[in-house]
Amino acid sequence: MSQSVAVIGLGYIGLPTAAILASHGYRVLGVDVSDKHVDAVNAGRIPFVEPDLGTHVAGTVSQGLLTAQKDTPKADVYIIAVPTPFAEGHEADLSYIDAATDALLPQLEGGELVILESTSPPGATQHLADRITAARPELTTDDAGGERNVDVAHCPERVLPGRVMVELVENDRIVGGLTPRAAERAKELYSSFCHGEIYLTDAVTAEMAKLTENSFRDVNIAFANELSIIAEKVGIDVFELIELANKHPRVNILQPGPGVGGHCIAVDPWFIVSAVPEQARLIRTAREVNDSKPDYVVSQVVAHVDGVQSPTVAALGLAFKPDIDDMRESPALDITRDLAERLPEATVLAVEPNVEELPARLAGQSNVHLTPLAEAMGRADVVVLLVDHKEFKELDGPERQVPVVDTRGAWRARPHDAHN
């Protein structure tokens, strides 16, 4: 490949994207502000857990197709894959996108393709383009074309952590261009590795499509989480309830949990709410239901240790989903922190097989300790299962008779299976 691609942001999306492009012959220059990420990539290693990613990184680095640095270089294509958290009032924080744009501005000459992969609120791609033309008025990003035109497009990621390297290739993609030419150029790039269909649209529709996908899941998870609270109040097993209800051919209820985490579902619906607050009533309510679930779980654990002096709580899992180390917006992390604060006299034994040290949000909690699974299970006065990591599912639950708050249904008895 003659084209060079600069991927700005070597996180959970940017690094896999850089590696898959390099695996298909592009000369890829990864950019990140983190020394840890830059050094790891240049050594052919990965700075976080993601199946199959390590093989791609090691191979492409050894071939000289993938390198990493902190400064933004000149390139033919720029892919921006930086965080888009929400700020106060759940407004989208575009500061990372702005910083990435500002860093590439001096490198633009005209003719480049700039792709925003970061999940973004409606209008973010146009905001990026406006930032380019405001700083470099000799450049254009519209239909004018010409040698000084920069094509700008939005291509939101649609992958599941733990399956990123598979889904980057297999999943369909949506590409929204500020112009038809920008969309076509972005499609050509993604077609080099994507076996799924690539659908072209405008940038705002592409932005809304990603937000809509995650809001759909959030609303359905909120229904399951609300059911879990109702089921406990009436004294039934919510997991059996959902299993039976799903026997109906047109019913497919999702599974409840301790809340909703991750970089997408826990964040993206707020972008719709902040854009059209009067109309997004159901989406707002779903977010509120899911955001309230961690506090409900904490209250369950607190009730189990009522009257126990200096109790020991085993909190199993800190990541936002099974078998990865990603803790972005993790309800398990929030629950563990809140338990330490609500029960200052307690010892909270955090078990997370995918990390070697407590995350920063827990490091200041003197009564939280990262603990091996066997030790935590042996010492606990109450066990709360927050993430169904494979190490936890291999157990049948605690060997001793202690209270269990199983938010994932991994250890539940299933007495009615014989009737199915």
C-alpha cells in the first residue's frame, strides 16, 4: 500500500484499527499521549487485554508496518479514535476530538482524508471540519473539491470488547461523509479489511445510527434491570422468569446485571438526551434506571452484613464485562467503591483476574484490597458476583454457607429445568 494512515488514539478501538490496517499492508503510524501505550506498541506488545490483538501488533511491528509515537505525523489518512466522555449535565465532552484535530492541523496540505471513529453526538463531524477550516481557511471540507480540499467522514466503531479483532472484519459498517466523495474514500479504506457490508450515508445520520444502536440496547437492559427489582420484591428468580418469558416466539428479554458499563451503552444515550431533551423521554428514563441499579446492589450487600462487626465482603469482578480488563464506566467498579464508603468498618476484597493492581479509583480506599479468588471466597462474610468472568463461572458458588448477591445469575439453582 502506498497510503500512510495515522491513527490518533491507541486505546481499545484505535489500536485494533491500526493493527488490522497494518495487517492489510498499510503503513500505519499510531499516535497516543500515553508513554505506556507508545512504548508497548513499539515493543510489539499490547497495553490492555484483547484476544488476538497481540498477534496482530507483534506481527505488524516486526514487519515495520506499525509504529507508535506521541506527535502527529504527516499522513494521507487520519483516523481519530479518542474518548468522548460526557461532561457536566451529560453533555458530550469533545475536548479530546478538538485536541486531536488541533494536533493534525499543521500537517494538512489538502487531499487528506480525516475520519472520526469516536462515538459522537449529532454534529460532531461537522464541528471537526469547521475547526479545520477556521484554523486553516485556505483549506475546504465541502463539495468545492480542488487540491486544497480535505475530505471528512464519520465511521463509528461497532465492535464488542473481547471480540474486537473478529468483529472489525465481520461486522457491517456505516460510513457517513460530509460529502459523497468523503464517504466513498472512507469506504475504500475500510473495504480493505471489512468483509461485512459498508453502508454510505451522511455524517449526522451515521452519528445518530451509533447512538441509536446503543440506546436500543440500553432501553432493553433497563427493562431487564427493572424486572430484577420487581422479581425480588415478589419473591421469584428473575433469571428463570426471563427464561420462561423468552419461550414466546416474539419475546427476547435481555439479561439483568449490576448496571450498565463500557464506553458506549452507558454513555451514548445521554448524547441523544442532551441533543433533544424534551423528546428523549424513554431514553432518559432507561439511563436513570440503569444508573440507579448499582446503588440497589450496594443496598442488598449492606443488608446482608447488618449486625456483623467488621464484615468482609468479596466483590467479584471490576471490569464492565466478562474476561477483559476494561473498566470504563464499570458498575462493578462503582459498587466496589461505594461498598468501601458505605461500610468503612468492612474489608472489601476485590477480585479481578485480568489486572495486577487496583485501578486509580480504588487505590485511595484503604479498606479495599486486590485479592486472589480462593482467599476472598474463604474469608468473605458475603459474596457479591458483579462480573461473570470465566474464573467465577467455573465455581458453583462459595463452599461455605454465606450470603450471595449474584447479579449475573451465574450461580443460581435451576430447580425447574426438569420440566423444560
